[in-house]
Amino acid sequence: MELKDLEIFQVVAKKGTITAAAKELRYVQSNITSRIQKLEEELNTPLFNRHHRGMTLTPEGKKLLTYSEDITLLAKEMKKAVQSKEEPAGRLEIGTIETVFQLPNILASFVKKYKNVNLSLYSGVTDHLEKQVLDHQLDGAFVTAGNFSPEIVAHEVIEEELVLIAHHQADLTDAIQEEPVLCFSKGCGYRARLESWYEDENIHPKKIMEFGTLETILRSVVVGLGIAFVPRSSVSHLEESGLISCYSLPDAYSKVKTMFIRREDTFLTNTLQKFIETIETNKDMEIHSLKY
């Protein structure tokens, strides 16, 4: 049984057809068909139910899928461990929430120093990013502090203040009761904190509008579409320009930490270790600049 056969099997199981699997893998269909048949002959059991709409896993196929995912993941971890070098190199996939004000500095420092690393960045909300880290889809992610899985290791990046922002002509009392809440989708740590405050204050927002980017949320607040709950660092320029007003909430809701998370049980490559060290260096510089 070859590792490549298991990888092909997983793609067919995910896509549900030989045609779709061939397209993703860039193989000819006959090659995939023969590899699946070879696997079934070797295991002496059918792995798929074939029908006119495609292919679905048999009970034996479902068992193999679980084992094969563990095997291929272990093989990747083994490769990382064996190939780990002094100089960081290779691919690094990092997730982030939209509002990490320090992220450009962290990325710039890392990329300039380690030119052999191919770094990719993906955005999302905290809950989704944590799941991607747990599912080995991301090497790590910047998220809002919360009750993480026991399998997660978290490194503090910075503590910030969240503020409620509204159009500069808005009355806060009326805005809280009447204006739409502009926020990211469910799973966003900032949204969860604001919803907790609303619930504790027995306030029921009339409308919640979800957006995909911080820029769109801020522009929408500026033109008076609604209110939002965001880090003060991301809107200080708008407040100074008189385009918005900022309002503080009690510390229990407004004080928030940004964390960098990774899986505890995966091999800590030299590349990821250097990325974490870059975060720590940036954090020390931020603290030093605040003191002086």
C-alpha cells in the first residue's frame, strides 16, 4: 500500500466522483480508477458504492478514511521533523482575524529576515480559525482570547481596548437601541463580547448586519449606517478626524487579548518557531514604546 494511493483515496472520498478528483489532482481519470481498484484488491473489500451520481464510501471505506487521514498527517509531520533545518524555509500558512493592528509589522519583520519562507495569510473569525488550526489546515492563527481547546497552545500578542463606535452626530443612547449593529459573522470574539453586554444590559438590537471586512464596517459607521465594536487602535485616526465617536464599555467587555495559537501536538518546525519569536520581539517593542 503506497502513501499516494491513500492520498488519492481521500480526494475521491471528498469529491465524490473520479472526474472531480482527477481535476483536483491533475491526473487522468483512468489512473485514479486503477489506483482505487488496486487499493480495493489489496484490502480485499469494496471501498465505494458506485452509482449514477458518483461514489459514496462503504462502511469499510469510512474506516479506511479515518485511518488514512491519520497516516498521511503523521507522514507530513515526520517529513517536517526530518527536514527541519537551521535556516527557516518552506511554506507557512497563518490565519488571522481582521483587526490585528500589529500584524503588518510582524509580517514585515519576518519576511525581510527569512526570505526562503513562503508565507500565506488567510482571514476569518476566531472560532473558524481555531477549527482550521485543530484540523491541521493552518500552522497557526491570530485570534481573540477565549476558551480554547486543550489541544491548543496560545501565545499572547497584545492586549487592547474595544470601543463602541458610532457616527459623530449620533446620540449613543438612541444608537444602541435603534441603530443596526455592524459586525463580523458568528464566531467573532468581538461580536460575542458586545452581545454579552447587550444581554446583561437587557438591550435588544433591532438589526444585526454582517460584513466580511473591517474596512467595510468602518466606512459604514462613518456614513451613519450603524454602530460597531472594534479595537481602539484600528479607529483612532477616524476619531481624530472627527468622523466617528468612540464610547468605552466596562472592562469585562472591552479589555481583550489577541493571541497566536497553534496545535500542541504537532512538530514545532524551525520556521514556525522563528515566526513565534518574531511575534515576541514585536510585543517587547510595543511595550517599550508605550513606556517611553
